[in-house]
Amino acid sequence: MPGRELRSEDLRELTRDVPISRGLGRSYGDASLPPPSRPIAANTTLANRFLSFDPETLTVRAEAGLSLVGLHAVLLPRGYFVKVSPGTQFVTLGGAVAADIHGKNHHVAGCFGAHVKSVTLRVADGRIVTCSRESESDLFRATIGGMGLTGHILEVEFGMQRVSSPWILQESEQIPNIDAFLEALDAAARDWPCTMGWIDCLARGRSMGRGILIRGRWATAAEAAGRPFPKPRLRPTVPFEMPELVLSWPTVRLFNEGLYRQHIPRVRRGVVHPHAFWYPLDEIKDWNLLYGRRGLTQYQCVIPRAAGSRGVRAFLEVLTARGGASFLAVIKDCGAEGLGLLSFPMPGTSIALDIAIRDDTQALVDALNGRVLAEGGRVYLAKDNFTRAEHFRLMEPRLAEWQRIRRAWDPDLKLRSAQSVRVLGDPA
Amino acid sequence: MKALILGATKGIGRALARQIAARGDSLFLLGRDLEDLERSARDLEVRGAKGTVGVARCDLADPAGFVKALDAADRALASFDTVIVTAGLFATQDKLEADASFTASLLHANFTATILFCEEARKRLLARGGGTLVVFSSVAGERGRKPVILYGASKAGLSAYLEGLDHKFRAQGLKTVCVKPGFVKTSMTEGLPPPPFAGEADDVARIALHAIDRGTPVVYAPRIWALVMQVIRLMPRFVMRRVGF
């Protein structure tokens, strides 16, 4: 991290005079980085205690640095899982609230914030405030998805779910193009709690948007019968930064072709390891090093439902016209907008891209944002590193209200991040 | 196991307490800050500790309070069988050289007070036929070294005391386990550049717990530090005088 990161078990002490807190640093852009003029951040990961767990109400209260890995290590063996999980379990509760994370079940479960009961914050004037739907509800709505800018998140109280087994029943299906993909996502959403898909971003023309659709649910006790509790899996590691050649057009073309073609039969069904289903990214340690020295960024946007498949196709065309800018995309249908004022999802199609950083990345993001703006969509701040302030303002009609609440609690903008300087125009 | 831990709210002590809780053993926590102890107690209960995890105030700076704290633990656990001390003070050599009053506090806490606490605990364990006394010393006490002269001296004295205890009382059922961590990445060493072989609290706790179960008198953690210290012990003085560590 550029600047200094302070670590302590004592979050109250740690957050006394820093502009931003950060957890496991998995947001892809500058969301957890401090502003350039005050290069110091509070790392919350040592503040990782459970404060209570009530199996009756399925409610956990814990310190903000507890990660989903830590949470599930204790509670999944007893049959509990978070109601909403992103594609990595290396996320802290503080990060989950700040980014109002979403996952494969967004169409039925909404965002993480939908299941948060209260958040305890150290606000800018130093006070410790607990907010919820009932108490300080404005602060609560601004904090859910507020990228840690309304106060340092100290504690989170949230609901869990009981699962029928720790295993997943998964179906995957080969889908030939984007129109078929959107229809298949729609159909799957009616019967399955979890859906998402991988799209081959190199395929163009008639097979543009081809890929693999995945739908899943917790396996029933009968389906998981005879299986022991899933052991943590061996994680191969990328040992060092790979040359950029490793993820170049021809190699990935071959990889994507293989990934698509080897999916035989067209529909597969079976019980799979929960990590393979929820956390495919965590299966390879330091996978980001595959992207070489200059690394990668992510880009995730949502194209509103009203834009239909035409809107999604138009977006993919901007992308595939620049062959090889991104190799794989994750596609997912989003359900209703949550209560978080800056929360990302809205009803529509979310598309997430890994983009290798190249000289023209800014131009690419500008072009993609132009498309998203034209369709009335928006981008996900937790993954953003290149969106311009003027674009973001146009995407976010809710921004003014969020700023009003934020400034009521922090008139001097003591809480800032590198991202808030870039995207919200905060003083550096 | 019915374990009493002094220093379970932070760092290696926290990691060790969690591993003990995860196997369903009973715990009682001693420390300086009651509110903080209560939070750790709830954490350990969620993680599987048996029954309620009790707490009591106990400050190494104040040996007059040891008896009361140990009484509270004895009552809550119905006679503990394992006493673990991970608490201690640390500061860099530069800071200690510049601050005589903190040096006095550190020497007192790490040596005098820790030993007084162990004496009280040992008497109780021996009176009930034995048990395990686990104390976290440090590789810093293995040899006089430039970067850890004062801290190392306090730990050298502590290690010598623990070795003596082990020789004298093992036959009577008191197992003494001296854990010697190398550099471990915790809040105690926050801000210091980690040297090669720097360890993680969870790994050190795992090694310590294994040693506690087996009653191993001395254990280095991470294990590579046994080898590193062997080399350092064998270095002639004229070499030690020249090297930086």
C-alpha cells in the first residue's frame, strides 16, 4: 500500500486519527487507499473477534476485521453461512458493509446490507455511534455501500442462514451467445437461489457472449449423504509475476476455447465443494500475479433491465471491438436495489471484467463508461480504479443525498480515500 | 484442559486461546482491561470454549493482585490444570535506551512479576498433584545481542527460571513449557521490518499447543528458529561483536 498501514487489535484506538480504514485490501482499485496528502490507513484485520452469536435469531455481532474465512471456519461446520457472499472469502465484515457486497444470489437475497442489523462506527468527530434502520437511519443508509467514508466501521451485526449441508448442488450449462445467455439467466433465476455465468470475451459475431452458465443451491442432507465436512482445498500458488505473454491474446484464445468446448455434455449436474462454487478466485493463491508487472484492474457495471439484451450486446461490442482487452467476464442478473444509498446493484445485468493494465486502459474504461451512461447504468466502486468524477456524478442520481448525510457527520471531510478524491472530488 | 491465560486478548495469546477454545476446553482469562477481556471471552465462547469463559483483572505491574486473580480463576474453573502466560512488554532497544522508566517497567513485568506470578501458580498446581505451566519467553533471551539487549536480558532470566523449575518439579507432576518465539508478526512487533523466518501468530500457537499437550520443556516457534539460535549460540564472541544481530 502506498503510505503507512497501522495494525492493532484495538480498533477504537487505531481509528482515532486516520482518514480511512481498510481490511484485506481485495477491492481492486483505490477504494481502501488513503488520500495522497494523508498517506496513512487503519488496517482492521487484527480486530477480528466474534462478540456474540445467537443460534435462535441467527445473528452474529463481530468486530469489523473478522473475515468471511474466519467466520465460516467457525460457523460452517455447525451449519451456518452468510446470507450474501462475494466471489472471495477474503473480505472483512467492514469491507462487506462498506462495499455492500453482492453475490450469486442477488436476485433473491439482495446485498449484504439487506441482512445487516446494525453498524457501530467511529464518526469523524471521534464519537462512537451505532446506526440501524431504526436509529440514525440516514447514517445507516449512507454507510451501507458508503465505501467507509461515513465513519470507521468498528462492529457489524448481521443475519446468517442455516444451510441444509455444507455442499453445493451445481448445474452448469454451455450457452452459445449473449441472447441465449440472458434468457437462460432469467429462466434459472426463477428456480435457483444462485446463478451466474462466465463469458468468453474474445468470441465475436454470432457467438459473442457465449459461455458457461452456473446455477446452484445448497445440497440437501440426502444429496450430500456420505460426504464428510468439506476440507480446505490445496491452493496452488502463482509464485511470481508472470511475463505479459502468459495472458496474451493467443494463449487466452486457446484457454477460452478449451473452457467452452470441454463442457460436455451441454448440461452437467453434481454435488461440488462449496469453495469451488463460492470462491473460485481463492482457489489459486496470488492469481493476480498472472497479469504480470503492470497488474490488472476490474471493471463492473450494471446495465438496467430496461436496456434489454440490446443494451448488453452494445456494451459487449465496445469491449470485443478491442479484442483482448479483457478475456473473461462474469455475468449476473441483479435484483432490486437495496437500501444503501451508494449501493451498486440495480435491476439489470451486471458484467464484471478483468482488465490487464495497458497504456490504453483509461481510454477503454472511458468508452465502457460512455456506454453504461447511455443505458442509464452504473459502476461498482469496490472494483473501480479509472472512472472519472464527471462520469460517476452522471451515473449516480443518489449521490447528492449521500453527500448531504455524509457532510452532516463529517463537514470537514476528515474521512477520505484515494478513490473519494478521484471519483467524488474530495480534497486530496 | 482447564486453562488460565494471562495475555489472551492480543497476538499469540489470542491465537492460542482460540485454538484451545476450538477443541472445547475450558478457559479463564486474566488481563489488564476488563472490558477487553469480556470481549475476548465472548469470542472464545462462540469459537467453542466449554461453558462460560470467565475473566478477572490482573496486571503484571501489580503482583499484589496475583493471589486474588488466581483465586477467581480457580473458583471459576474448579481448579485449573494449565496456566499460560503470554503477557509481557516489548520495545525496541533504541526506545528502551532512551527511556529508563519504561525499561524499569519492562524488566519488572517480564522478569520479576512474571516469575512471582509463576511462583503463585506453581504452588497451586503442585498442591493438587501437578499440571502444566506454560510461559512465553523469547529467542531474544538466548544470547546477548545488540538489537535486544534489555528485552533479551529479561527473557534470558525468565528462561533460566523456567529451566530450573522444570528440573526441580517435573518429577512431582509439574510440567514446565518454555515457548521461545522468534520474530512473530503481531501488534507487538507492528512497524518493525520483519526479518527472514518471521512467523504468524496462528502457527506459533499451534506449535505451542502441541508442546503443551506433550509437556515439551522448551519449544521454538516457528521451528526454524531452533536452528537459527543453534547457529547464533555457537558463534564466537568476536564474530557476535561484529555482526548486527
